[in-house]
Amino acid sequence: MERLGLRHYRLEHWSPALGEWPIHPYAYEEAKRVGAFRYRGQGSHYLILCLILEGGLSFRCKDGTERRVERGSFIAIPPLLDYDFWTTEERLYRKLVLEITGPLLPSSLDPLRLDRPFSAELAPDWPLETELRAIGELLHRGDAPSLPRLFALQQGILTRLSLAARGEPSPESRLVARARARLENDLRGDVSALRLAEELGTSPSTLSRRFRRSLGLSISQYRIRHRLHLARRLVEGSTIPFHVIALRFGYANPFYFSNDFKKHFLVSPRACRAARQRIAGGIP
């Protein structure tokens, strides 16, 4: 256990003596790990719900999305979806995991909007940690009298997950949308992350954390990517000198513009324009 960096581990399973039910909790897991760690999960027959209590994990799902899930947040991963997770810079995590299965689970996920992975910050009025620990205790008992309470907890969790997946935009998503709109109107990059956070009424650390968790990019990375995509339109569709395009998008030095452009598109501005001109002129 210590060799794997585990400081605490607990696993409870559904008892076969309880029989097969249409949808039921399959397993409950508690884990605390210290140190760098990476795990690759093959698609399973379970809906996986992971709540982070301490530290953080980064998840990458087969659909190409990458999410950073930190303390007070959760991620839900549907069945049959391969995924990876690894420790963040803190190299520490403490998590609770619930796996739900059953023959009717796959057909239930689409109407519940749980057929795709999503992550969110835990709502203040949702005692998910308490509910998950209660499910763990009931699975440990493994007796028939525990079933009504077990299914009630499961139903409540699925309902809250469904509401989170389909409901009104969360405060986090609204904050990120406002930040994106502000950045997209700041083509020269005059607005610093500190000023942006002040304008939005939040702290720089909160804005940075929520921005990365929602988009998988830092504020700086998003700003650069957006400016470069706009700049490429001018590179390909005009004869404006490159140093003028660079200045328009906040690059005082054309060298840095060219370097970022090539790093992002794998081609220099000059080669990009030449290729577009050859296509427009019908030259192979």
C-alpha cells in the first residue's frame, strides 16, 4: 500500500446475495494517495462518479476532453468510455468513488443527460460526501433491510447529477463565458489576468482554476489561441504585412508573433500565406 503511495484505501462491493436489480450501486471506494500517479481506465459497465475531497486529479476521456477536478468538485464518466487520470502539481488526492451498474443503466443515461462525461463544482446545498459515505456503509452491511435506503440515496444522486448536467448554466460556466467574451474583445492583450478577475468580481486564483477546469486551457493559452486564429484569417486572406498583423494582435515584435504562429499551426505565417495563394491561383 505504501509502495503505491496510498495512505488510505477502502473498497465496498454490492453483495451477490442481494441479487440483480435494474440499476444498483456496484462499488464504493475511498482513497488517499501521495505522490505522482497515473491510471488508465478501460471502458467499464459502470457509471463512475468521483468526488475530490483533497488535492486534485486531471482526467482525459476518449472523447478528447480533458478536465481538471479539484477539491470540492466531481466528475461523472459514463460506461464504456476509456479514460485516464493523473495527479496534478500537488501530487496528492483524496477521493470518494461510486460505481453504478445494472441492465437498465445504459438506456437510462440518455434521458438523464449522463451519457457523456462532465465535471462541476459541488453545489453548497448538496451533501454528496455524506451520501456517498452512507452508501459505503450500506454496501458494507450487504443485507436486504438496507436496500430501501440504498436505492433512495442512489436515486437522489442520479437526480442531482441529471440536474447538474442539464440545468441552468452554473455560476462557474457563466463566469467563464464572461471571461471569454472579455478576452475575445481584447485583441491586443491589454487586460491582465488580475484586471480581468477584478472586472468579473472574483479572485485571480478562482478565475484561473475555473477557466482551466471548464476549457482545459489557461487564460493565457486561450487568449493566444484566439488571437492567432483571428490573425490567420488576415495572413491567408490579405496582403497586410506580417509586422502590421503582429502589432494589431498585441505583438510588438514580429519574431514572437511568427514563433507563436508556427508553434500553434506548425507552419510560418509566410508559408501559410504562400500556400493559400497557390491554392487560390490554382497552382499545385
